[in-house]
Amino acid sequence: MIGPVSSPPSGPQSGPRSLPRWSRAAAVAAIGLVGAALIAMVWTTRKSVLDARATLLRGQAAEAHGLIRARMMELADAPTEERVDAAFDAAAGQHVRYLALLDADDRIVAEAGAPRADRAELVAWAIAAAPATPEQVGERVRVVFKRIRRPDKDEPPPPGAPPPSPSATAPGTAPATAPATAPGPAPATA
């Protein structure tokens, strides 16, 4: 006698027909993951390129500033216009297109080169700009370097600055930072 033949299990998750369904879902998921990875790589590469460009611009600005400052110090006794012209010529190899010297009241004292904006706009930008931070403006990059302002003798130090040390003490008094002597035996001398 021949026994009953068993039939393959039936259902939505069984048999060779379910394999193509899983393969399609896996392929779609893999394509989505690869797409997301490519987008992440493009974003991080773009960010790295922008960071490298900013570093390059800061380096070029620092180099130009060093040349300008050195030339201005070399000609310390010359008239201001002559000093600015010489500094501008010295930095021309660093792609400096305009150089202006401002006084303590933020007025342009001397300038060399061709500005792309009017003087009032440049002065307003120089007042508000962060020192030594390149800023892209159209096709040009602007950088401002500011001299450290020294406070007057009667002016209190800025917040967070250490208090000024006394330059001299009155005769017969010890400085405020002198160590206190502890009681005890006198030190031995040889």
C-alpha cells in the first residue's frame, strides 16, 4: 500500500516563493543604506573642504599681516601715507588689493589700493568685524587686524584682567606679595 504523500507547507512565509520577496526588500534596503552613506560622505567631505579653505585663508591673512606689520615697523619714522604705500607694495604678492590704516577714532588715516566698497561701509565693517577672521565678501576676502588698546593710567583694568602690580613700594614698607615669616628657629647660616 502506498502511503499518503505529504504536501509542502503552505502559508505566506514558507516555500521557495518567499525568497524573492525577501531579496527584493533586502535590495531596496541596501540601496537606501548606500544612498544614505553617500550623502553622509558628500556632506563630511564638503565640510572638510570648507574647513581647509578657512584654514588656508587664515594662514594667508596671517602671512600678509606679518609682512604689512614688519614693513610698517621698518618705516616707523616715515610719514603715514608712505608707510601704508610701502606696506601695500610688500604685501602685493599675498593678493592684498586694499590696505587702510584707521586711527583710534576709527577714521581712515591712510589707504593704498582699490577698495570695492565705499569708505563708510568699510569703516563700519572694520569696527564690527572680528579680528584676524577672514570674511568672504563677493569675490574678495576681508580681514581686519586691530591694535591692542592700552588703557590709560587712571583707567581700571578690563573685567577678568589681573590687577596692576605696584611698580615701586614706599620706603620702609614691604610689597604686598612678600611671604610672611613663620615663627620658629632661625635658619642656620654657613
